Amino acid sequence: MEMREKVATKRRPSSLNDLDQSQEEREIEFLRLQVLEQQNIIDDLSKSPSLALETAGYVKSVIERDMLLRYRRQGTIGRKKAIKPCKPVVETFFGYDEEASIDSDGSSISFHTDRTPCTPDDDLEEGMIREETEMRFHQLTMEYQALQRAYALLQEQVGGTFDAEKEVKVRGALL
């Protein structure tokens, strides 16, 4: 029985509908694994309050680092866009003409060889980096919120309020 399931999952989809269904199944399985992982984290946090404090501190530092990287990347992207591409100059019968080069029909040699600093490939790469960063940030935010909920449940069970940052600093000072 198990072998049949493996063979069924390994066979190529015969239509676009099969492909969509297999993609949806993979997404559902991924979401199930995320839920199980978060449930395990909640269980671990409810067992040991010190682990909850350390985990919350770690997640917060990861989110801050990710935000800093995002800020730095946005700064470099802004600087790249600030560079104005040079206008090619065309030599005419009457001298040099900058405006004619913009309206030219592309017959000059420089039309085919000049490249501006900002090419479509660069835009695509920047867009992919930005998209990956946003996805990572969204995922970390979701994890952080799940940990905050778990920590709130833990505080209700323990009956006290703790400041996670102070607790981590105190533990670090004691070690």
C-alpha cells in the first residue's frame, strides 16, 4: 500500500489540473508541518519558561537583523536608481547633438553597444531579492507572533509576568 502511494506521488501529472492539485497538496503538507512545528514549540515553551525567554529573545534578534538587512538593501537600491544613465552623443554634420541621439532610429553603432547602468536583468534580480526578503520577513513575523501567543499562554499558566529581555540579560550576567 505504501509503495503505491509513493508511485502515485512520483508519477508525472498528466494535465494542468493534476499539476495544480499536486502543488496544492504540497502546500497543504507544508502548512501541516508548520502547524506541527508550532505546536511542538508551544509544548516546549509550556514545559520550560527559561526556554521560552531564550527563544523569544532569539526570534526578536532575528527579526531585527532581517529588518536591518532590508533597510540596507533598500538604501543600496535607492542609490542605484539615483544614478542617471548617460545620454549618448551623436556626431552630426553640424557638430555634436545630444537630443538627436534620443530621437535617433537606432542606426548608430553606439545604439547597439551602449548599456545603461540599470538593465532589466538588474531590476529582475532586485525584485527577486526584495520578494525573498519580504517572504522571509513575513515568515519570521508569523513565527514571532506564534511565540508571543505561546509566551502569553505560558504566563497565564505560571501566573507571573516576566520581561524576556531582562531575564536573558540576567541569565547572561550570571553565566
